[in-house]
Amino acid sequence: MSEGDKPTEYTIVVRVIRQEGHCAAGHQVGDEIVFDGMTVQGKICISALYSILPKVFAMRYGAQFPWLKDPDVATHACPDAWNPVVFDVRRIR
């Protein structure tokens, strides 16, 4: 990339794919959160947001994780081990 070129930015869509126990924030399977670089659309509890942001930012700017079968799809679990919410983190190309 030459000086002045803007890096490719992707929209990231995060979707709840599993929820066990009682989620204090009320997350349910199918909930979606969209990160477009300027806004966060949808509701997400602060604990899940804090833990998922590094992955969202990395994927937003093209990071590749060698352990993923699909380089555009990762999973992420919220930090509440007793009431886990699992998210699908998807890069939209």
C-alpha cells in the first residue's frame, strides 16, 4: 500500500448463535449487531462488547486468522462462563 492509500474497511455483522442460562442483557439467538466503522447498530452488553472489539477491529481491517476454516467467519463467546452467549462474527466483503 502506498502512502495516502486508505486500507480496505469491511462491515462486520455479529449475530447471536447460541445462548445458555440467563443472559442479564437479554441477548437471544438471532440478535444482530452491525459495526460499520462509524456506528454500532443493535444492542450488545458492555462485557460482550469489550471482549469482542479486538476481533471486530482486526476483521474490519482484513486480519486473517489461520485457524479459521472460512477467513470471513469467526465465533466469539461472551465472558460470562455460567450464562454463555456465543456470537458469529462475519466480515462482509
